[in-house]
Amino acid sequence: MNKTPFLIVSSLLLLSCVHPDGARSKLETKPQASLQLLNAQPNSIPSFEEKNGMVVIEAEHFAAQVKADIRRWYRFDKSSAVKHGLQDTDLPHPEGASGAAYIEVLPDTRTNHSEELQHGVNFSASPGMLGILSYPVYINQSGRYYIWARAYSTGSEDNGLHIGINGLWPASAQRLQLCTGKNQWTWSSAQRSPANHCGSPLSLWIDIAQPGQHLLSVSMREDGFELDKIILTNNPDFTPLGIGPSETVYNAEPMPLKARYTDIYEYDFILSSADLFVANNASQHAIYHDKARDVLAINAGKTEVRDNFFRASYVVDTKIMKGIDKRHYNNATLVTLAEIDGESRYRVLLNDRLLGEFQNPATARDYQEVYFPLDDFRLRSGDVLSVEIMAVTNGKIPENGGTAYARGRWRGIVLK
Ligand SMILES: [Ca+2]
Ligand SMILES: [Ca+2]
Ligand SMILES: [Ca+2]
């Protein structure tokens, strides 16, 4: 008696599966669709990669913030509240910000020289003390990278920032400063120095000795700093304009979806028909390895091998398949391939015991996997697992004056 195959005629999602004859196949199943969703899912916070000598980062895309109890970076965009409740001296500046967002380190309690300078509170001469942000960056080319930052300064005490790498704060990357370009988004690559408080372009850099994963950091020097975007470039001739280049986000290639045993989600062992099962003497002329599908099948081109069962067997070897004898298989599955030209028949035997007898369902899509549950069993070394297959025709596909035959294709037995 035939058992009903499972997971096969699921109509949960009928996705873009139109058969050449125009009929919609109902064999498309939910798992493929959900896997595709998984693959398409972006990380909520991007990582960055150096591409062609440049790393471009939206400042608001920091991965983490620490030492944020005294001063903290806040994200601003057009929807941010003007009355955000923290002390500040100017309104938010989302207009013209790259990515329509930026960050500001608040509260801002020192906006001019008349307001008290509090070391470690509204000012940090040392880097890595207040409002530390991190950005994972994959660097392909080692070398010197000049630092550019896009910032918005409205006063004299909101225009200093420290940059670090891998937990260190090299002297060459401290005290980013911008003096010109007040009251607008402005690029700077200048380092403040005792001799030149405004610094000169390209005086700020980090040296990266080794390619690979690095962690870029930013920390507060002056509160009220508004930071839109960061660029690392190994090109001293590069000067960003406007909002600058697009972010160099690290994008992994999509993972290939599994093409076999697609609806099998857990298993102990898979016994592949093509790898493990051998046609017995009486079946050798009928059974062949369908290399395109990598499955065993019947060579139904020979009329004499049609409409009869032929057998291939696997002798259980517990030395090679270690642990295969250690459990009871109460969820084992025969995996076959449905074919449009016939509903092939199958029998599975353990030694002389029949574990199941099945027939493929009709299908509109060739080689769709079908899953048949087997009766419970255990395996011991020397046991013989056999699968018998029969090529049949459903009379639907004309071929050579007759009709085409399905070939009894089967992929394997899944042990669970
Ligand atoms: Ca300030
Ligand atoms: Ca402000
Ligand atoms: Ca931005």
C-alpha cells in the first residue's frame, strides 16, 4: 500500500513557478522561499571594506559606543526632535547631511571661551576617554591612510575629534580640527598642532601595517562635535567634495542555497544512492548512474527494463559509517525525484523486511524531490538496505511512437 509523501504538495507559497504549459505548479514549497529571505537579509549595522584605497563610512553607522556616561553620541535626522532635552547651543543640522543623518556628542556645555572648560567632561585632550565609537573596517591594502571627516561647526569649541585604530590612538590621528567652513557641512583632514591650531590639510593619518580586519574608532575631544561622515584614503591627491563618495560597505556574496535534500532539515546520516548503492547482478543492465542529477535510475530507453522492479543495495559498514548502528531510525526518509512522464514506483527493504512501498505523485516540474517516510528500523553491520525502482509511463508525453517513461530516479535515504 502506498504511503502519502510529505512536504510535497504544499501550497503555502505559490511563487513564480510557472510551467511552460502555463499551468502554475503547486510543488513550490515554503522552505526555499524562507531561505531566500534569509540570504537577502542585510545586517542592520554595516561593516566596511576598503575598496580601491578608500574607506567611506557614514558616522551614524557606528557598531558600538562605550564610555558614554558623561558625553554620548546621538543620531540626528530630519525626524529628530529639536527639543531633545539635552543642553546644546544650536539646532540640529540634518539638511545636507550625507545619508540624511549624522551624530553629535552631547550635552554641549562649553560652546565658547566664557563657559567653563571641564577636563574629562566637556573637553578631552586625551583620546579614548569620552564617547568612543567603533567601526569594523576590512583593509585590503596596507599603508598610510589619510583621514577626512565631514563635520558641522557653529562655534569655537565644537570642532575637535580624536581618531584611533585597534584600541590605539596614534599621535598622527589625534585632534582633528576644522576652522574654516563654519555653519555648513565641511570636510577636514587637518590636525591641530601647537604651532597651527587650525592645522593643514592631510596632516591626519593612520598607518595600517597589515591587511585584514581592523577597528576604527572615534572619541570626543570637544562636546557638541557634529560628525556626518569619515573617509580613509591612501591617495594624498584626493579631496572630497559635497557629501563625498558612497559608503564602502562590506557585502558578502550570497550563500548558495542547498540544491539537494532541500526539505530535509535534520538528519544523522545520508545514504546517497549514487555513492553507496550498487545494483545487484540481475539489475546491472537496468540501473545506471544519472550523472546530471547524480542519482541512480533505470535506463528506460531499453524497453525490456520497463515496468519491472530492479534493485540496488548498500551493505551497512559500521567501520566506515561510524555510529550508524547506535540508534533507532524512526524518521528515516526515502528521497526520490518526481518526473513529468510517469509516477515511478519504489520499494525499500532492510534485509528481507519491507520498510515501505511508494509511488511518486504526478508533477508538473521534473526532478522535484519527493520525501517518503520509512517504517522504523535499526541497523547493524552487515545489514543490507535495498531500494527497488520501477520505470513507468503515464502516457502523457509522446516519444518514439509511444510515450516517455519516468526512470525511477531516487536520491538517497536520509537516516534520522
Ligand atoms: Ca563644546
Ligand atoms: Ca549642537
Ligand atoms: Ca551621515
